[in-house]
Amino acid sequence: MSGEPNDEELEKLRQEKMEQLQEQGGQGQGQGVDEEAMEAQREQREAQKKAMLRKHLTDEARKRLNTVQMSKPEFGEQVEQQVLALAQSGRIQGKIDDEKMKQLLEKLQPDKKSFDIQRR
């Protein structure tokens, strides 16, 4: 052999490379479908969450919750989860109004540390 592949060997290598690329392409497409399905499930959960909040919160309470979420996203998410948990457990009678939302926010808000500086 002269070290150069002949036509049959080249064709065999090309065929193997094509099969590898097709396998990789199939795997990539499968991941895209999984991501789309996960995104659809996430959107569906989000829609269910919003519907449940609409059902159990008055307009004023929803506005207050949205304001909290805009200023403190983590705390807003925590409050939202608490409201959903209360609703799912059946511990909410009627709707949560603005006053009840204020009370809930005060209970869930972490204690603020105050510093009293005294000069001597």
C-alpha cells in the first residue's frame, strides 16, 4: 500500500461519517422536542397558577402581590407559593382582600434588623 486510501476505503469512511452525523442530528432533534415539551409544561403550570391566584385574590390584593414581586422577586415568589398552598389546602374562605394580603406580607416578611447608634 502506498499510504493513500483507495476509492472503496474513502467511500466506506464517508458512509461511516454520514451515519455518525445522522445519529447526532437525530439526538439533537430529540433534545429540541424535549425542550419544547418542557416549555409547554412550564407555561401550562404558570397559567394554572395565575388562574388560581385570580380565583383566590381580589384585584387589589393581586396588584399588591405584583408590586411586591417587582420590587422583591424572591419574596414575592415566596408569598405567591404561600397563597397557593393555602388555596390548595382549602384554608382560604372567600377571597383574600388587600387587608388580608397586608397581614400575610407582614407575617412572611423577615424581621428587619434595626441598629440603634448611641453616641457617648
